[in-house]
Amino acid sequence: MSTQLLRQLRQAGVLDGEQETALQRQTLSRHISAPQAILEQGVLTPAELSQQLSRLFSLPLIELDDFDYPALCQQLGLSELIIRYQALPLQRDSRELTLAVSDPGWPQAEEEFCFATGLMVKPVLTDQPSLQAAIRRLYGETLPSYHAERREEISQEQLADAVQVAEDEANYQLDVSQDEAPVSRFIHQVLLDAVRKRASDIHFEPYESSYRIRIRCDGILIQTQQPAPHLSRRLAARLKILARLDIAQRRLPQDGRIKLRLNNDSAIDLRVSTLPTLWGEKIVLRLLDNQALPLELDQLGYSKQQKQCYLQALHKPQGMILITGPTGSGKTISLYCGLQQLNREHLNIATAEDPVEINLNGINQVQVQPAIGFGFAQALRTFLRQDPDVLMVGEIRDRETADVALKAAQTGHLVLSTLHTNSAAETLIRLLNMGIEPFNLASSLNLIVAQRLVRRLCPQCKIATQLTRAQADLLHIESLHIESRPLTHSPAASAPAHSAQEQQQQTTEQRKSVTDTVIFAANPDGCPHCNRGYAGRTGIYEMLNVEPVIADALLQRAPVKQLESLACQQGMQTLQQAGCEKLLAGQTSLAELQRVLGLATW
């Protein structure tokens, strides 16, 4: 294209033959565009070049400042295309996308933007320095590198060559036909964008008259792109080919894996799940990046006391540790961090998982296969014949698994597992309702950890605000000394009695001090550091030590409220109290606590 453009400029009298030859050498030897070579050699000024290109290609000249392009670019999520082609979306309607370019001799850019948006592309012209400056303001010199401290920047071409099938480690490469090249490039761009944004999942969703792609970042789904709906089958077919699934099977769900190699020493596994819907196949990719996941306790957000409590339970010779919470609350990572603490040469550790999400060197990890009769209970029974020290069960789903796990915990083994419950005290009731005898629970359980993940406020753009009385009452914040004094007080834990007048004065002073507190909220517009007001996630935890007083109450089948009250008297911090600590420390927002803990709106 550069050669053709230079020839057209010579034919128009803008360049002479000698200049054309010299510029051709520059474009070929340095792999730069013709406009860039012209500007670098000083043959024309940016304004002169834009005028000539506008006349030559019959394109209107525009000023970027006349358009509100930052909001549109963020909405479209096409950063990779924008940087790759140095083309900037300016505005769009239901049928057309206005695209600013400085080099109109590159029709492939129009093709790619048309494919990605499903809109007709209307190119307009602007000068190269202005366009480059605008893109730098949006994205910096380049896109932020993923794990820049450990990984090299990845180009689209490198990524296109990097997709491999999980079971085939012998450099199996997929043959991409010319017709499917735009589909492949588009999918690779989506994958790269998700990796760089540290997404956990990618959703490809077909509807009657639209198609959308969303990624889950820090627990929240964000729409990134809207390809044309007629591309639904082509995108689904390409993803199924990469995952080695049956592309002809559209009526049944399928599961597969893709291995994405980023360089010689790192790779990301993608779990692929297809689901037949009314308007086509919805496909979800789960990104499993071993190197991106925190496997150190200090990275999980434990308080000093909580970390000490977890470590003490981990180093007991036998018993059971249960991590509880809803899907997506970080239970698996907490288990893996615990296993890493125990991963020593003198211990035999085995895990039963469905699926194995992170490969841990030195630990015997087993993928259960319920479809062929090899479930969690069967795996545990086999482990017990393998001279184990520590066992991990991905999830206690039924009474059989619970019985075998508790038996293992009573016979000299440390057992770690998860359960889907809302609080630590509810976990005890859930196990009783499964049919587990109270004496088995009382003698086996060491620790129950209920947890949630909340988004961290971006330290660069978080907004200070005043805690209102209504908000403090909602969270039951009676004192700012949350860490040293539980919010729910028991008679045993209360301070010595004072007169009614002294107590009323103390309460008034506490209520006044609370409303003087500064908390922080997310910036809805975000900043270049975060883009959305939050950056990463941290955990909030509720740890119930099964001490003798709890065990006695369990033997009497005490209700949830009584168990929780007893645990608080023993020093347990509830999820709400832990969340308040993060709020008052400026780590998260009130809105985030409401979203995660389900508090009433304010």
C-alpha cells in the first residue's frame, strides 16, 4: 500500500521520482507507512500532507477536538485495533462508524473495524501528529503490558501463532484459511484484551438481533464489543475448533480447553463451555493463569489475627478446615494458599478437584470424573490407601463425601474442603441437615472460614466523602475501634458498668465521632490507572474456631443465632465487621459492601 500511495503522490506532482524512490526504501527497510516516511524526511509538513491526501482520496479533513471520542473508544473497547491501525473511532449511529485515519491507503483497517462493530465505516482524515497524540492520551505509548515485569509485549501475530490445544504439547498449529483470517484475528484480539485487563471470564453471547462480548473483571461483567449478529456461528465455530470440540454439535453443551502460550515460560489455560441458547451457542471462556493468581497469604487480605488463626489451623496434625462462601468468592485460592503453606518434602498431599484449576508442583492433584463413577468420595477412599498426610476435597456436595472426609479428619489426617453457605455458623447447621452426627462435627472440625471478595478502590482516583449517620447505623458502627472491640457485644466482653448518664454521654460522643469519619467512594469515570474506579480485589473473612464452647453448643444442636453469638464472644469477627474495617481503612467503598454483603440500600 505504501508503494501505491507514493506512486499516486508522484503522479499528482506532489513528489518527484527521486523522492519516491528514497521514500520507498525507507518504508521497506524500516517497515513504516508512507505518510510517516514523508513526515520524517521533511518532504511535507503534517498540514500539507493531510491536504494532499484529502484531495487525492476525496476524504473530509476534520479536527479531533470537535468530537467526544474518549467515551466512544472506552465503550467500544477496541484498543488493540486503534493502536495497531492508528485509527480512532469518533462517532457512530445505528448504521455507521466515523473513523479518523492519517493513512487512507490501508483499507484493511476499515475491514477490521467493520468486522468488530458490525457497522459500515466512514473514514475521515486528520493529521498524523494529532492522531498519535490523541491515541497516546487514551492508552499511553502502548497498551499496558500484561505482567510487564515478567513477560514481553505480545503482538497480534505472535498471539495468533500461540493458540494450542491443551492435550497437545507438540506445537500443534491450527491451519487458518484466508476466509477465516478476520475471525481468527478478532478472537485473538478479544483474548489478548481480556488477558491484559486481568479478566477471569469471557462471555460470547448471541441474541435475536445483536451479539455481545463481555469480560468479568474484579467480579463485574463489562461489555467490551458488539460484533455483527450474523457472525455468531463463525465465532462459535472458531472457538470450538480451538478447543477441539465438535463444531457440528449445536444442540448439546460441550466442554473443552485451550492453552494460550504467551512466551516460552508462561501459558494461560482457558476452560471452554458451550451452551445452546434460543439464538445460538453461548460460549464462556474461564481464564486460568497460574502466574497471575495470588498464592501468598499476605496477598489475600487477612488481618494479622486472621492470618495467625488460619496458620494455626493449617499446622494442626489432624482435623478439618472448611472454606465457605458463594461461587466466585475466592474459596479455591484460599485452599491453594493453604496447600502452598503445607507443601513440604516430608508431607504427602493429595487433592480431588473438579476441575483442577491451578497446577501445584509437589502435590498429587486428581481430576474427579463423576460421569464414570469416580467422584469426590471415591477419590478420598483411594487417597486413604495412599499413605496421605494432607487431603483436599474440592467441594463437599453430599453426605457420602462429608462422611468420608470427616472419617479422614478423625484418623490422623488434615482435610481441607469447601462448602456453599453464607456464614461460618450456617455451615454447622448445613452439615447437621446433611445428616452428619453432631459428635462427629464437634470432634473433627478445627476452623470454618466464610469469605467474600470486594473490589479495591483505585488509590489514584478514589473520592473522599463523609460517613452519614444513616450509613453508620446501617453498618452498626458504634465505634471506630472496630478491630479492638466487636460490634456485637456480649455481657462477658463488655466494659465495667457505668451510670446511665455516663453511658448516654459515651454513646453520644461515639455517634458524633463516627459521623466525623471520612470514607472513600469509587470515581465513576475512573482514571488511566484503573478505567473504572476500582483496581483489583481483596477478601473479607469470618473465622469460626470450633472451640469447646462451640462444640458443646453443637452437641445440643444449638440454632444459628446462638452459635454465632457464642463465636463472637470468643472473638470471631463477622463478615460485616471485616467489611467495615476495609471501608474505614479506605480499601473499599460502601456501595461495594452493599453489593457483596446484600445490605439494605441507603
